[in-house]
Amino acid sequence: MPMPDRDAPVLLEMRDITKTFPGVKALADVNLVVNEGEIHAICGENGAGKSTLMKVLSGVYPYGDYSGEIRYRGVEARFADIRASENAGIVIIHQELALIPGMSITENIFLGNEPRTGLAIDWKTAQRRALELMKLVGLKEDPDTLIKDIGVGKQQLIEIAKAFAKDVKLLILDEPTAALNESDSRQLLDLLRDFRTQGITSIIISHKLNEIEAVADQITILRDGKTIETLDVLADGVNEDRIVRGMVGRDMSSRFPDYTPNIGEVFFEVRDWTVRHPITDRLVTKHANFSVRRGEVVGFAGLMGAGRTELAMSLFGRSYGTWLGGQVFKDGREIRLRTVSEAIEHGLAYVSEDRKAIGLNLLDDIKTSIVAAKPAKVAHHGVIDEVAEHQAAESYRQELRIKTPSVDEGVSKLSGGNQQKVVLAKWMFSDPDLLILDEPTRGIDVGAKFEIYGIIHKLAEEGKGVVVISSELPELIGLCDRIYTVFEGTITGEVVRAEADPERLMKQMTTTKKTA
Amino acid sequence: MSGLQDLKKNLFGGTTTVGRQFGMIFTLVAIVLLFEVLTDGLTLTSGNLIAVVSQYSYILILAIGMLMVIVAGHIDLSVGSVAAFVGIVVAKSIAHFGIPWPLGIVLGLVVGALIGAWQGFWVAYVGVPAFIVTLAGMLLFRGGNQFIGNADTVPVPEGFRTIGAGYLPEVGPATGYNNLTLLLGLIGCLAVAWREWQSRKTRQEMGAAPAPLWISGLRLAVMVGVIVFATLRFAGGRVGTSLPVSGIILIGLVLIYSFYTRNTVSGRRIYAVGGNARAAELSGVKLQRVNFFVMCNMGILAALAGMIFVARSAASGPQDGLSWELDAIAAVFIGGAAVSGGLGTVSGSIVGGLVMALLNNGLQLMGVGVDLVQMIKGLVLLLAVAIDVYNKSQGRFSIIDSLTRPFRRAEVPAAVPAADAPRQNDKTPAAS
Ligand SMILES: Nc1ncnc2c1ncn2[C@@H]1O[C@H](COP(=O)(O)OP(=O)(O)OP(=O)(O)O)[C@@H](O)[C@H]1O
Ligand SMILES: [Mg+2]
């Protein structure tokens, strides 16, 4: 592996950057130095200001909106907007993907940047260049495929291809692997290393510290809007624990809280559940059978697209696809879950993996969002009791440590991880018996992850059943009492905690053979 | 916090949404004062204020329904036609079939509800965009009006006219004022005081410090002042006039719908659906029901507006309700609602409607021609929404915020929010 040149010239220097939002000081005198040709990671807890810093750098918050100085390639840069920073070769890929689902790969790659002959768009050239760019990021797809028809992992690669359609010198990736499974993530990180050999500098933000450790040359750590330190990965002998110490300001001896499960009897059972894709004839869930005991944390492992989310959502009031058959039993009696409100009444809760698109109303404030799944709990005869609502929200703010000045704030102003906590609070508030968590720690920092694991355990201790869908095997192994593996819509096996190891799970996740 | 921020933040209750109305009301007051000067004091005379209310109350009633439709993420282009259709149905029924007029009103509301249900069915259950459904409705009911009325005008009886042209009766001692209007004003003052006290209590129960007393006092004084002023104006007009009946209906509706949209579970669902339909659905909200309800409700309010207009002009005609939908939609957007749904308040829309009404009225008083008035109104709408859109693109909210922006500079606390503080001390295993 070619090592970056230690004496490489400084490409970018951000000095004393301060950025305030009404009510929050997101960045306070932050400094960042990035050398040419390195992979520079930015770590920090949720709300530490990572995304904000990158938005300052890329002109999302234009010059004048922040104080401090940006020096880029030796001169002061004052970007008025994103276009200005792109012209200078800085391309950012945001935490939220910015692709248009109804457009093709080619159209998305060249959106706003279309090759032309005269006034007309030159689609031939566009297609050809799209293929080149896709090859560059290691993607084999028909360039006419619509974005909505490909998985998140590939979408992420398309975003990068899109960045390369411009003349990129500095590539910024804000949590690029949050939604990716392991192999997709690995592919993406390899890509970054490739870019390094081509002299392209990258800045990467991620909460997956193992990836950071593996790929980064330098790590800058932010905490509460301040620069804490910059670590040189080789020189300082950095490992995950070292990064965590910088992020949270102390050592964390374990990633999972201590906990002794107290498991009761089976109270929730699904039999022969079969679901068809909403449009095509494909079966996304095939004769699924599984059960959950009281006080048990049950994991679902599987590759992206294995049908775990589809299974969960179809159980949750048939919110996905066409139900073809199957029964659900709760406490021995068959229950009907034909609508979401029926599911909620029967004590189900589904915390979606995609909080922005389907988990939250981003126009709402925090307190309204928290009571949204069961507003009746804070209402008398349909009239909301503002005091009760406020108190409920306030108690979750404290319990989950949602970082906000007040529960009256809009959820759109929260950092990604804190939004996730709001979604979690919303479903905890609905008093479920069975809580289905779909990728509950996606985009969440180590400290908050630990807290969320603690909350999951607490819910289990209260005798609730918890189902966790996760693409991170270590998380499932550390958290769950039992893990089902899913492959292409079929539940292929069941592993209890004591026997769970990554190899075994991986094998079951990639085979059609039933093993248990 | 400095006194000024305190004031701004607390004058209208302290939350961000309510804080926004501060700017709205500020705009309204500015317009009133501007025209008061430009028209040499004609704007705030009793006669003119009474005329404004009776001339625009039906538009404002439409704006209430339109606000809910727009918040849910739809639009209704048919309200003018629906109003005209209901007007002619009611007028005909009374004139030709001898139905007593109170029954006529009930009939009108039922017809409005049926029309609303018809459009709601297409929007909610078939999934045709409301723009199309109501465009069709616009043609359908405009034609229906002419079909039933033969393009003639049909007069309505005296009793029926009360809802559009009626005033409160003169009762009690001769005070030189309309006594019932005075009474209403008094009730208004008491209600405002009670609400202020309630809101202090609520904040206390939430564990938040209530606004400093002087602010409560000032806020109360301003509101009572406005109410007293308005009461005296409306009560002190020509003998036999008062706050128009249509104005009282409007006030009643504003109170009911404000409460409904802000404080009830089902009212909130409208915002949830408009803000993120899929998220609302996954929270157990029945989308179809909400969509059906807002369209149906719009039909009822359009019917009411149509009847008030017919009552005011004493007859129903083929030109009734022409381009009302545009006025109502404009009011809602000037009042700060988002084009994409999910945002907006009843009171904001009412203030937006009043801005339009006073603009119209002031320009007319100044003798500006209808052509110019239209052009100015068009530009005002464009400008108001443009400022809104611009501000949102800057990550700020709404026109109103921009007006009050100079006040909020120093609001940023130096430290990071408090929920963090207990971070060190608990379950997380800490070793260092
Ligand atoms: N538009 C905004 N308005 C108000 N506050 C904001 C806004 N954007 C960010 N903030 C606040 O600024 C702080 C930093 O947010 P930022 O999104 O940069 O965090 P982050 O480090 O990227 O966190 P995460 O890991 O959760 O994505 C947070 O406290 C957040 O609430
Ligand atoms: Mg972020």
C-alpha cells in the first residue's frame, strides 16, 4: 500500500471556524489541517459538529455565515455557494443521499452538469462517460436503470461517480458507509485508497471506528463543537479505543453494557408469513416462521436486500408489499394486523431504518414527534394536554440524552444521531410489547450506541420483546439472545447467543439451505 | 436575555411558531397605519371597518378551510364555484319551494358537505390529485350554478339576509354605542386575560419559568387595548350597525378551528400527513380519512361562505364566487403556509387574509382603480412567498422570522445545550 507522503504540502487549513445556529453554537474555533493526498477522518459524537464543519467547507454555509478562515491550496477561500467550492475541486457527498429516485443513473450522474452539443444534451457522451465513471467506482449496472431500482450501497457508489463527473481534488464523504453492509463498505474504502494513489485527498466522517482505523491517515476529533486533537494513525499507534477516548473524553471499557437476560415464554409468534413485492411477482418473504419470548432480544441478520425490513414492515400493519398468507399469534391468540393502527393497538412498534424518509415529520418539533405514535396518551377526549405532552417529551429527552436546548425545537435541527433518538423515543412512548428496531444504531456514535443498547436491555427487562435488525454482526452478537439469519426472503437458521460467531452467521446469511 | 428578546419571545406565547405571528401582526399593523396616513384617517373609521369585515368575512372563512387543505398537502380550486352552486340551490329552494330560511341554511351546509365528500372521495380514495379533482369541480359547479339558476339572479328573503348583512340588535340603555358589541368586547377582554393566566399556569406546570410579569402585563395591555379600540369602533358606528353578524360567525369559526388544528389529536394529524405522509401512515394515521375530512370540511365552509355572500348581496347570481379561490389561497400563503404542506396556522391565514383585505380596501379608498389593485395584490403575494422561500433556502423560517431577525442575533447561548451535562455520571462504564 503506498504510504502518503508525510511532508506532503498542506491542502486545506480551516482556522478558528465558528458557526452558530439560533440557540446552538455548533462550531467554536475549530481547526482542521488536511495534507495533500491523505485520507483524513473526522470523528466525534452525534451533534459534535462534523457535518456542520463540512458544510462550512463546501459552501453550503457561505462565506460570511461563519467566522474564521479557510485556506485552500495556499490561498484564502471564500465560497459563496456549493458551486464555487465544486469549481475549486471540493466535492461533498452528504449524509443524506441527494439522488433523484425517478431518474436513471446517467441522468443522476450528470444532473446539472450535462455534456452538451450546442444547446441539446449529448446523451451518447453522457452514457459513455457514465459507464467510465461507474467502472471507476467498480459498479456494473445498466446506466439506464432508475436509481430507485438499485440498493443503497450502489446508490452510494453512484454518488461518488457523480462527484468524479466533476473535477475533484478533495472528496468529502459524510457517513458514506452508514447504510452499507460490510462488503459494500469494504469496496468503498478500497476505492478511497485507490483515490489516494491518484493524489485525491479525502475527508471521511464515520461512526464505524474500525473502518476509520483501517483507512485513515489522520484523524481529527471534534467534541461539542471544538477540536480536541488530531491523531496521526501510524505515528500515534491509534486504535479504536484511543479514538473513543478522544470522542467521549474518557475510556470506555466495553461496547456493550453488562446485562443478564431474564427470558420468559414465547408470547409472539409468526407462522408461514409470505409477502410479495408490491410491483413484481418476487416473493420478498417466504413462509417465515419465528417467535419472540418475553424479555428476549432477537436479532435478524442478513445481507442488504435479504428481506428483513420487508418482513418487519409487512408485519407492521401490512405497510409493505402484498400479504399472501401467514398468521400472527400473540399470547397464544391469533391477532390481525391489517393496518398500522391495529398493529400499534396490539402493542407492536416499528422503528424504521430510514428515519428521514419515513420515520419522522421533519417539520415537526421534538415533542410533537415523540407523542406522534400515540397522541391519545397525552390527550383527554381528543384534546392534547400540553403540559402532559411537554413532560412526556422532557422525560425522554433526559432519559435518552437528546441533545437539544428544548423539546420545542424542530427535529430538522437535530444532528442525525439525535434524530434517531427521537424516533426511538416516539416508539418507546407508544408502550409496545414488541419493539422492532430496524438498524437502530445507524449513524449513531459509540457513546449513544451504548446508551441505546442499555435502553434495549431495559425494555427487555420490563418483559417486552425486542427484535433488532442490523447489518453489523458484532452488534447483533453483542446484543441479542438469539439470532435468525435471513437469505433472499427465507429464514435460513437460528443461532443462540452462546453459539453465535460471525463466520457461522455469515455462512447462514448466504445460503438457501435451512440449517436449524 | 435582553429585555427586547424577552419581549419578542414572550409577547405571543414564547414558542417559535407563535413567535412568527409577531411578524405577521407587525406587517398588518404597518399596513393599517400606512393606509391610515395615506387616506387621511379614513381606514380606521367605524363605517370603513364595518364595511371591511362584511365585505371580506366570507373570504376569510374560505381561508380557514383552505389552510387545512393546504396543510394536508392539497389545494382546492373549486371553492368559488361550490359557493356559487350552494348559493343558488339555497336561494332557489327558498324562493320556489317555500322552504323556511333557517332550513335553507341547513340544506346549504348539507349540500356543501356532499360536494366536499364527492371531491374527498376522488382525492382520498381514488388518489386523483386535488388540483385535478377541484379543477373539475370548478367547472362542474360553476356550470351547475348556471344550469340551476338559468344564469338569472334569485333573491333571498329578509331573514336569510341577516347572516350576510345583519347587525346585532340595539338593546339596553342608550349609551351611544351598540351595547351587544360592547358586551362582546368585554367578553373578549376577559377571555384574553384568562388565557394569559392559563398560559402562565401551563408554563409553570411544565417546569418552565413563566414570562416575567411585566411582559405578561404588557402583552395583556396591548391585546386589551386592541380589543377595546376595535370594540369602540365597531360599536360606535351609525345607529343600527355593529360588528356584522358575518364577522361574529367568522370569529367563532376562527376560535374553533384554531383550537382544533393546534390542540386536538385529529387536528394535528393534518399536519402530520402534510409534513410526511409516509411517516404519518407508519405512525398509525389513516391518510385517507384525513384527506377525505379536509376536502369535506372545505365543502362545508365554502357553502357557508357562499350563503353569507348571497345574504349580503340579497340575491344569488351567476357571477358569485368568481376567483374567490385565488383570494383564499393567497391569504393562506401570505399567512406563512408552506406550498408543500405541513406548515401554516389558522390565525396566520386570517392575518394574511386581512393583509389582502386592508390592502384592497386602502387602495380603493385612495381611489386606485381595480386594475391597479389587482396588479399590486399579485405582486404582494409573489413577494411574500418569495421572501418565505428565500428564507427557507437559507435555513431560516418564513417571512415573519425575517422581519424579526434583527432581534434574535444575541439569542445564542455560549454553552452547548443542557441535556448533555449528566453525561459523565451514569451507566456508561467510565474508567479514566
Ligand atoms: N440547521 C440547523 N439549525 C440549528 N441547529 C443546527 C442545524 N444544523 C445543525 N445544528 C446543530 O449543530 C450541532 C452540530 O450538528 P451536526 O449535524 O454538525 O452534528 P454531527 O457531528 O454531524 O452529528 P451526527 O453524527 O449525528 O451526524 C447539533 O447540536 C445540531 O443540533
Ligand atoms: Mg452529521
